[in-house]
Amino acid sequence: MAFAVLSIPKRIYRTLANLRTGVVLLILVVIASALGTFVLQRPVTEPDKLQAAYSPQILRWLDRLTLTDIFHSWWFLSLLALVSLSIIFVSVERFPNSWRFYARPYRKTDSHFRAANPHKVEIPIRNADQGLNAAERALKKLRWPVERIVDNGEASLYSEKHRFSVMAVYLIHASLLLIFLGGIIDGVFGFSGFMSIPQGQQRNTIELKNGKMKQLPFSVRCNSAGQEDYADGSPKKWWSKLAVVDDGRETQTKEIVVNDPLVYHGLRFYQASYWIDGKKVDGLRIAYSGLDSKAIPLELRFNQPVNLDPETTVTLIEYMPDAFVRDGQVFKKSDSIENLAFALEVVDHANNSTAKVWLFPAEHNVVGAENVKFQFQNPTAAKDIDFSPVTGLEVSYEPGQWFVWAGCLLMGVGLFVAFYTVHMRIWAVELADAQGKLVLWIGGTSNKNKDRFEQKFSAVVAEIRNELDTNTPAARPLVQEKKERPELTMAGTK
Amino acid sequence: MSTRARVTQIEPPATTGGNALLVLVGLGVAFLLITALLGATKAGGSLFNESNLLYVALIFYAGAGALYMGFGVTGTAKYVKYASICTAIGFVANTLAVAHRWYLSGRPPFASIYEMLLSFVWTLALLTLIAEKKFGVKIIGSITMPLAVVCVILMQLLPSEVRPLVPALQSTWLHVHVTLAMLSYATCAVSFALAMMFLIKDDFSTDLFLAWTSTLVTGIYLGIVVTRFERWGGLSVTAWDAQNKTDVFLGRGVRLFVTIPDLGWLFVIALLGALTPLALYFLARARHDDSYLAVANKAVFVGILLQLVVLGAFVLRVRDSSYASPFQDGLYPTSLAASPFILGGMVAAIFASLLYLMLLWRRSDLQDLLPSGDTLDRVTYKTICIAFPLLTGMIATGAFWANRTWGSYWSWDPKETWAAITWLVYAGYLHMRVTRGWRGRRAAYFAILGFGVVIFTFLGVTYLLPGLHAYA
């Protein structure tokens, strides 16, 4: 029984290392993912939309079967884990063979191999070494790297190109695992959420996707934010000028736009949205008139005094979104934009007197201007009020993304090598044919793109024939051959 | 190889060496060009604007399609040569249309489904010409050109004005991502056409082609009838806002439908017309009697006539008419532009049926024109070897871009998920081929399946499933 128990892990390994299992797993992944695109998914759908789409009973069942959040369900993740294991095991199973093939290339042919080889040619030659020499010259001429192999006194030629091509498949599978690894790291350590910062303020909490709040060890301040429109009114650009405040010091500033985030300690802050909530005002464009009652435009920024004449200054000091007047006093009513009120502080430095003037644009009312020698008019249009904008930032921390990008690059390289480089081999050996005559046997193989290789092989053969015809005068005496020898070994060791 | 006796065939029309069709197509092309020219001059403005150029491309692609079909019916090899010339001229016009749009908008045309189709058709025509010239697959255009025509017709109906880019699309990665997408999709389309060619060359039995063609046509009409058939025989189509040139919306994403009376019945009849050959095919299978197949082939012919009638009725009744809506009071105008996919589906169904007839009548001629099955199989594999890295690049650049825009490189959005599924299907093809030695038939089926998934990813996801990838 112990034997059976021991074999269980082995059996699991065997099953997962089987390509067929891998294919079944991939089919399951495909089916599950397709299902995940047809059933509305909770993380990306508003709850009321889900309730509108499915009846409560069906929704309950979908939830129970985790079909409303397939891509984060335990079974889908396990499926992906099994796929990863399958990739690893299949590779482990096949790698030793490939490595042997890669590390110890098959340099010298035997008769069985020669018989089975698909591309081969036999050219009759007159004497020993003449064929090999011609083949060596021809291959060199066509820029094939040549090796002369001498084994048991028997010489042959071996030439190959792009041997690494056979290992590309492991590169591709490794890159896939690297991408998965990145995904796992981000699933465990990563987070993403949202933070909104009104202009001029700083925040250090983000609201995570699951509704929890997370404190950052530093703050982000929004110096300013804005929107630009196309002529037809559709938004063209949102931007925010952000500053990172770490330990009370401003450590980084950047103007971010939609496709260009701010990165700080691996956290990325994306421009996600932009809006105006009306809770704060930055400036105001109004008009005032003096004794001559001529209206003069006046632009005010919050808390920045403006001189009306040498001894009088006016400052925008207060804003209320919803205010009311009772007994000459102004009170705040609520935070929603109902009845705007702006307070101007008018200081007469000659008399050393200060007055607080309230403007109520909705009611066309001015309160508290009785003792002021200037008259203030309400802003007339919405564009005269510079509401303070709020910028919405998507925040994410994805330490695993670098594995993902590395994986993508690696996969690009792997696919290129796997598809567009061909491992080609050519052998040449002199032997006696069936009739006992001396021939030069040339054979070749490629691991893909056979028709292209056939052309290359034919070119090599043609060149060898050419070399045999032109560079070897007929019936050379043996003396000549001895003279050629050192030349050849030099070429061979090069 | 099928050992069964060949299907009893309808008598093919006599092979004439005549130039009748050539003259006819030439006249047709000339007529359409002159009408278009007159129309364009009357409307004023530049003659060489994008929509005119695209119209010229459409005319020539349709001419090419007609010539390929003509070759199918008459077996005149000369037609193929002229079809290829037509394709080339259409391609030039298409290129100019792309260039013009690019010049006007100052950015490559990749930002809406219309612009995507524009680039897709361009790539498809280019690859068709390459496959013809370089690999000698002469009649690949008989599949890719009808596809191009359907796409251009769809484009005539989709909103085509140059819209400014929303902030998320303002990125260099848009161009890289979409270029890769278009290249890979068009390469997949070519691999699909090659796989079909392989099946033709490989003596894939004609009656199976009959079954699959009928299934496709039935599927299209079933889809229309199931989603659009109204009680009392009407057909519901989207109401059209003629002023703003958009569909009428009741709420966010909810279209207003109007009902065209009686048209629904016609679609049901066409559906029955498509079902008949399928039923006859199964009858022949069940009773082992091939005489049913002869009837089935005649039924395909009748089916095409029915489809033409339905298409005509649909076009006439939808164009510039007004109908009542069950959801809101009043009459609402309709337009062909509001039902691009019904129209596209109907045209595709007619093309598929015609291709089948061409196969039925001229199979041996087609086979003679094609390179060997081995070559076709290998070229299919090669195109997928090109498509797969492109697909990988498309997904990777899409993820990179999403990361820069939405803060996450993978969010299981339907478009993303389906792109991954497409990738897995082609990965499956490659594994089966390399490690299991799948060749020929099985590999061809896989390539066809792959393209089916591509079509769904490209068009189906955009129109059927919700998601972030809303622009295309």
C-alpha cells in the first residue's frame, strides 16, 4: 500500500506534465473567462445595474456560484495556478532532452540517420578529401560556420546556424510564468484606490476598492487643477499640479494629465477625474464704483488685498455656499450651493476703519456697505466666480508590474526567436556508395520553414558542385594533395 | 479524403470564354463611378475627400468580388486577373481615403469603430494582394473581397465624422496598440481565407460546405429573428435621429426601437429558406440518400433569391421612413445607418451562399487554380506565425497603455478577456501543430475557429458586452 501512497504525487506530476492535461486546462480557462464576460461582474458593475439585470433569486445563485466575480474566485485562481504548474512540469519534463540536444549537438552522422534524412545529395568524387575540401570552401563562401570533425580517423564536416532557436520555447513559457508571477505579487502586495483633493489642500488617505481607508506615509497636495475643452465642448484635457509632502518637506512636484501619472515610492497617482463641488472659491470678478459712479471692473483673489485708492484696500475674505441674512447679520445655512455669499473686507487706512461687505449674487443684494465710500456690484455671471476645483486621483501600487513588463519583453524576444529564426544543420561526409565508388554525401535539416531551407540547401549543393568543378583540376597527383593539407587544417581550426 | 460518392450537382452553366461579365462589371463600375462623380460635383466641395474615395474603393472591391464570383460561375480564368487589378485600384483608393482622413484629423485613423474598420479593410486588401502575388493563392480574394465589401458597407452606415480624442485616447500607445490590432486581425482574416482554400483543395466534401454555409446563414437570420421579431409580424429597428445623425436613446445606452410592420414575417421566411437546405442535408445523412442533397442545392439557390428579396424589402422600408414605437408615442424616423449589423449580416449571408454556389459549380476549376494543399497548409501556418506575435504585441501594448491610463494593466474587461481568449486559441493551434503534428484538416478547422473568435473580439464584444473599451 505504501507504494500506492508514494505514487500519488508522482501521478499528479505525470498528469500535469501531460500536454493533453494542459490543453484541457486551457479550454477550461477559456470557458470560464468567456462566462465572466457574459455574466455581469460585481467589481466593475454598479449594484443597481446588477439588480436590474437579474432577478433576486438568480442573482443569489450567481453570487453563490461566485459567477458574479469569476476572475477573483478561488476556483478560477486555482485553475490559473494549475495552468502554471502544468507549464512548469511540461517544461521540466521536456527540458533535459532539449538541453542535451542543445549542449551536445549531433555532429557526426551515422548510416541510419543518413538514410532517414529528408534533404540529401550524393556527388561522386575522384579521391579522398577532395569532396570535403570543396564542401568546406563552398560553405565558407556562403557564410556557413564549418567544423571539421575527425573521429577514429574518419573526417566529416558539420555546419549549423541558429541553434538557440530550439530553446526559444522555454523562453516563451518562462516569460508567461514571469507575467503570472507579477500578477500574483500585485494580487498579494498591491492595492489600488481613489483619493480626491480639493485645490490647495493636501491628503494622505486613499479609499481602497473594497471601501476601506488606507493611510499613506506621506501627503499629496494639489496646487492647482483644471480642464480644457474642445471647441464642441467635449473635454480635451484634465490636469493637476501635484506636490508630494514627505516629512514636512516638498519632495516632488509634477503636472499630471490623463496618460501621465506621478510616481512616488512605487505608488502611482493618475488623473482620473475632475470636478467642482462649489465648497470653496479662489477668486471673483466684480465691479465697483466710487463717487463719480463710474463702474470699474475689479478682480479679487482670496485673501489678497487690492487697492481701490491710495488709502482704501479691499479683500475677499469669506465665502458661503448657502447663507441668509437676519437682523443685518449673515449666517451659514448649509453646504450645498443654494444662495452664495461673498464677504469683502474694506479697510480705510486714512480713517483706520474696517467694514465687512456681503455680496449675494442670487438676490442681487449687498449688505453692510452703508459706511463705505465705494459701491460694490454683484458678480453677474457664473464665469465670474472662480470655484476651487477638486481633482480625483486613481492611486495604485503594483510592485509586480515590472515582472509583467519583463515577461512581455522576454516573450517578444522568445516569439521572435521561435518563429523567425530557424535552426539549420548541414553535414558532409565522404563515403563509398552502393557500387563502392567514392561519393561526397551532403545532408541537411531545419526545424521549421522547410521550403526555405530546401532553397538554401540547394544553393549550398550547387556551390559545392561548382567548387568541385572549377577549383579541383582533374586527377591531381598525390603530391599536390599533401601540399594542400596544412592549408586546410589552418582553415579548419580558424 | 472522402470515399463517398460525389454529391449530385446542379448542372453548371456552360463554360463560355466570353467577356460578357467583364464588360458588364466594367460598365457597372463605370456607371457607378459616373453617378458618384455627378453626385459629388452637385454636392460641391472637394472631389477627393475621404467619403468619395472610400466609395470608389467600395465600387472596385465590389467589382473585384463580382469578378471572382463570375469566375466561379463561368470558370473563365481571365476574370481572376481583372479581379486582381480591381482589388489593386480599390486598394489605392482606400489608401488615399486613409491618408486623407489622417491628414485632416492630424492623427492616424484608429479612434472609433469606423476608423478601425477603415484600417482593417486597408490591411486586408494589402494582405490579399501580397498573398496573390507572393504566394500565388490567386483566388483568395473571393473570400477576402466580400469581407471587405461588407466592412465598407458597414462603414458607410456607421458615424464617420472625425471626433476629437477623449483624454484617455491621447497617447502614442493608442497608435501602436491599434496598428498591431489591425495588422493581427487582418492577418487572422487571411489565415482564415487560406484555411478555407485548403479545405477546398483538400476535397473537403461539398455537402459539408453546404451544411456549414446553411448553418451560418441560419445563424444570422435566427439571430435577427430572435432579437428583433415583434409580435404580429413586425421587425424592430433602432429609431434614427436625423438631425444629430445618431440612434435615438431613451436613457444612457438604451436605444429606442420602432417596429416596421410585416417585415418580421419576411425574415422568418428567409430563415426557413436557410433552414431547408440544412434540414435536407441532415435528411440525406439520416437516410443515406444523396438525392436529397440535389434538392438541398436547389434550395440554396432559392434561399439566395429569398434573401435578396428580404434585403430589398428591408432597404426600401428602413430607408427614410417613419414608424411607431411601442415604448413612446409618435412616429420616429429610421435609417439604414441605425441597423448596420442587420444589414451587414444579411449581405454576409448572401455572400456566403454565393461562395457556396461558386464552389458547387466550379470546384475543379478552383482546385486547379490553387497551389498544392501542402503549400496552403504551410502558408496558413505561416500567416498565423505572423499573426500570433502581433496579437501578443497588441495585448502587451494594450496592457501597458491601460496601466498608464487606468492604473491597472489587467482588469478582466470583456475586450481584454476576449483578446486573451483569442490568444489562447491561436496558442492552442500552435501547440497542436508543433507538438502533436496537427496538419491539414484539423489545423484548418482550428484556423477557422480562431478567426471566428477574432470577429467576436473585434465586433461582437464592442456591441454585445459592456466594458471600458467603449470606443471600439
